[in-house]
Amino acid sequence: MKPLRSAMLALAGVAALAVPAAALEPLSSEKYINDRLIAARIADRIRRECPSIDGRLVYAYQQARALQRYALDKGYTKAQVEAFLDSKSDKQRIYAVAEDYMARNGVVKGNAESFCQLGRQEIANRTVTGSLLVAK
């Protein structure tokens, strides 16, 4: 999601805390961050494919900013965040996990209703993905 990347980069100039970067796991292994990026990808696909569901874009932007703050507060640097967001392999991995999740939950490419059904389920279950969506 573009808003997620933009928000993370917008706040990346904030100085990281005193936690040494070498003590941190790679961002690609940081579960909280990766889970939320995967959820954002799923929400983005649903909002694009389902005509009866929209994205809560302002809320998504706020969550992206919060996610960036989380990374910086943990001690990741601006350069580490940018490298992670620019990484083609990390993007492909996140997209693949999102696609797998959608397929396991009944989404069929080209079938808008399958995206809608998953979106309604995510909203009803109050998941991170569902929090980024709203029924029209």
C-alpha cells in the first residue's frame, strides 16, 4: 500500500532510540511489522477487487505512521526502514504470504465476490485487515 510506505518514510527522519541496531533482528523477521504489512496488502487487494468494500485510507495512513514509530522506537534506523521497504524480495515475500492467505480463505482471482466475502469476514472478525476496510 502506498500510504503505508509514505507514512513510514515520512517519519523515518526521527532519531532512533539508543538501542543498538546490531542487537535487532532483521526487519524481514520482525513479526509485528510483517504481520501488519501482510494485513495491509490483503486489505488493499480486497478494496481494489471488491466493489462493495472500500479502504479506510485515513485510518490506514495513521496505522502506517504508528508502524513506522514502532520500528523507530525499537531502534531501527531510517536507512534500515527504507532498505526494507525498497527490498524487492521482501515485497515479493509479503505479497506471496498475502496471496496464500487469500487463496486459503476462498479468494479466486477474477471473482470479485470471493474478495468481498473475505473482506466481510475480516470486518466481522475485527482483524487487522478488517480494521482497514469498510463496507459501502
